[in-house]
Amino acid sequence: MLVLAMPVGWLADVVGVASVMLIGSLGFMLGGLPLWSMVQRNPQDLKQVMLSLGVGFGVLGSLVGTVPFYFVVELFPTAVRNTAVCICWNVSLSIFGGLAPIVAQVSVSWSPLGPGIMYAVGGCISVLSILLGLFLQSRNVEQLTHVRKEPYFVLSCGAARGTKLTCTTCDESEAAVQQVDSSASTEASSSQGTSPVQV
């Protein structure tokens, strides 16, 4: 994961942090169970175990473990960012991260593939959360970015504008805000009995 941290950070700058989180979450959702089953099939085979845990989970862990800090802080405006991140990050980490080893151990008593199922379920929850957030942002219900609006999620975007990849939903949101601001300034000028100044 340490080796892949810089390339994953670069990837987040190119395609957006939400894209990287979605790719990693999809990887865990689809690959968590098969990778764990590789370990369970022959735990004595060091090569197979290292390939599964070291390479498979290492790559997926780099995708979802390198950029979540940036992913989380972008969700909140700067006025409440410190408090909001502190509460949601630490509470969720304490509950889910703290109980994960116990749940994994109990799951093994139900099925040898229990931890793999946990990986898949966790990836599924993350995928659904990201897609729900993007859907709400596309409907202007939620604002997912507060400092760096692009690139955030470019997998569903059209052509690149110049050398920068941009997201159509972000562009539409910004256009809507500019249109509202323009309408408000026009109404304010007309209510004062003056026409907008032509420059």
C-alpha cells in the first residue's frame, strides 16, 4: 500500500477522488470473496496467500485506503469541517473498525468464507453510498464538494475540456448556481428602478 500511495493520489487528481473510491469499493464488492476463498482453499500455499493478501487486497486497500481522508473532508463546508469530520469519522471508525475483528472471528464459525463476505458487503455499502451521493448531487439536493469541485467524479463525464477532465454534473450544478445569481442580481437592479450596467 505504501508503494501505491503516490500513484493512487495521482489517479485521484486525474479522475477524481470519488472515482477512485468507487473503483476500489467495486473491487472489494466483486473481489473480496474470491480473494478470501483463495486463501481458504489452500492456506499452506505461501505463494497463493501472498498473491491474494499481498497483491489483491493490497491493491484494493490502496485504492480505498489512500484517499478517504480527502474524500471525507470535501463533504463538509469549511465552517463546520473540523467538527463534522471529527464526529462522523471517529464514531464510524470506532463502531465499524472496532467491531470488525470480532465480527470476522464470529463469521468464521458460520462459514470459512465469512471474512470474504464481510469484504463484499462492505464494498457494496460503499458503492451504494457513493452512487446515492452522486445521484443527490446531480439533482442539486446535496453538495458533495466544497473546495475543489473538479475533478471529483469523471467516469460518467463527457469529453475533456482542454487538458482538464470535468464532470457534467458539476458543470450543470455550477451553471445552475450562476444562473440563480444572475437572476437575483437582475431582480435587485430592476427593483431599485435601474437597469443592469452594461460593461
